[in-house]
Amino acid sequence: MSAGVSLLPNEPRIDLDGIQAALTEQHLHPAIAALEAFLLHLRAELDPALRERQPFKLGKPYPLGQCLEISKAVQERLAAVDEAALPPMAAAGWRALYAFHQAGGRMRQVWGDLRGQYFQNAFQVGTLYVDVSNDTVTPTKPKVEILPFEEANFTAIRDYRHYGSVAERYWGETAYPNHVLPALAPHCPLIHVNGNGRIQLRAVSDYMLALTRSRAFVPSETVLGDAPMPQALFERMRQALQDSGHDMPETPEQGRQQSLSECHRQRAQGRHQSQDALARLVDDAMALNRVLGSRTSGKVLKIGDTDYRVGELSDEMRARLKEIESVDAELAGLQARANALQATRNASIAQLKAMLAAAERGCAAQAALSNPGTGQRPGASVSPASQATTASSAGGAKP
């Protein structure tokens, strides 16, 4: 990182002065396997509580979609590690990480575009990409992945078009300019619609908010200048938010002009530098997203032969649904545990069989040495009685 260039919150970027690279080479590269063992140990400790806390996220069972939750939990756990309680390999990984930190090495939680396909939360540890939630998209993948940062293909989000393209691939959401809530448009310039019809304001995240505020709303202004949002979507949002207390334009084109004007007005007022304005905006946007989520979700719950729209259920009904999902997650966890135990049992049986077979061969060899007269000379015949004796001495081995 060049001197004087500040980082956005959770921005992935390698320092250019070489210090972190040297510390990584000295302390971490020789201990990659041990570091992985340490992080896997932390995941094993944390997973049960995390699964219980949020068994489902957006309809998907733990750990799917919970890279942020897992990363934060690991980060918190790192502040209270008891080396004496760690297995030897994990303890070696912890000592390497601790030595790296004591020497001035930096470990940051970062967020960005992973391989053009996903939004991912990970850690930048010196010049390593460390993902402690590698199984949150494909649960069969290893829980932890450690790579040289330049090989990870993990990049910072450049602008809202970049954000929208990853959201479409990862979440299946389509992005539109926010031409229906002009007052929020400088901070939340996008409207996203998923495959179930659920509408949300984007993007209420530290990084994306800092991205547009650091450039005085120019990134927002760029996408808000696109063609007016579709009339049908505009009407859906107006209807869903009719009692929200927000002034909304009469047409998408009017909303486009008002949203662009808001960028100019709020920039002139210094809103991009105001923490109070940011706090109010975040509270407002999150409240609106809750309303939009409940009123526009097309998620369907099938009970028997009847379909029910989740967005139309009462709060009490959704609470019961959450209980059902929690039980389902618990059952899935128990099934996964049972499968793991069965796999362990099968492996132990296979190992025991191999040991027993080796022992039988050893007994047969020992018997042959102890009774050399029973050995068969070249060209000699062996009587059936001798065969029976040999079989008995070898523990009943089949002819």
C-alpha cells in the first residue's frame, strides 16, 4: 500500500513496502499446515454454537451464506486462545500466528469479490489469503483455505456496476437504479430484486457506503444516471412503501432526476462527511428493507397440498416457521453427525480387519517356523490330515 492512501473498511489490499511479505515469509510460510490445523480447531469449537444461533439464513442451512458470521466468530475467538488447551499441531499454528503478530504482522478481516463469482469475507494475514469459512457456498469444500494472496483472485469491489454483477451471479439478484426513494439514493443507489421477487435497497454495508462517501457520491451518481427503472418495479415499491412516510416521485423519470439532484444537494451539504447523516441513513434503509422484505417476498411455503406466501404470513406464523426451520437444522446437524460417526466406525472396522489379517499371517508364519517338519518340500505331497493341521495352525485360514 502506498503511503498516504487510506483503506476503505475491510478493503483487501497488499502493502507495497514489503514488510508484511517479509514477516509472512519468516513466521507463517514454514507453518502453513499448523496454521490450518489451528483454524480448523477453532471452527470445530465454534460451529455448534453458530449453527444453534442461526440454523438458517435466507432459507439455507448453516453454514451456507454465513461467511461473515463465521469470520467474526473466529476473530473474536482469537482474542481468547488458551494454548495449553490446544492439540500439539494447532498449538504450533497458534504460536506461529502469535509470533507474526508480535513482530508487527497484520491480520485484517476483508470483504470483496472472490474469483468473479462470490462476495466473500476472509482474512488478509500479511500476504496470505485466509478463508475460515470456505464451506459457506459449497458445504463439501474444506472449512479453511490458505493461499498466497496473489493466487486467491480476491479483489476489492470497484463500483456499483461491479457490485451488481457479482450480486447477480452469487445471489441471483437483478440490479436497478434507485429512482423511487431519491432521498436515500446517494447512499443506496441500487434496488435489487431476487428470483422470488423480494426487493431490497443496496448496499447498506460499511464498505459500499464508504466507497461512495469517500468519492462524494460520484459512484452513486454514475449508476443513478442510467435509464429509468422499470415502471412495474417502480409501482410495486410505491405500493409496498405507501405508508412509510417517504416522499416518492410520480414516475421513474421524475425519480431519476430527483435522485441525481439529491446527489448534488447532499454533496453540497457535506452529507458524505457527516457521521450523523450516515447513522440516520443506515437506520432508515434497514427499516425500509425489513418492510420490503415482508411485503415483496415471493418465497412460498408448501404445507400439504397448499402453497403459502411467506411474505404474507403474520409475525406469529413466521415465528412458528422459524421454529420449524430451527428443528430442521438440528435434525440436519444430527444426521451429519450420525454420518460422520458411521464413517468413523466404517474406517475403524476396515483398520481392525487389516490388523486381524496381518496378525493371522504373522501367526501362520510363526507356526511354520516352529514346526519345520510340516513344511512342503519341492515335489513332496501333503496329506489331507497335514492340510487340516496347517489350516488349524493358521487360525482357520481358507484353502
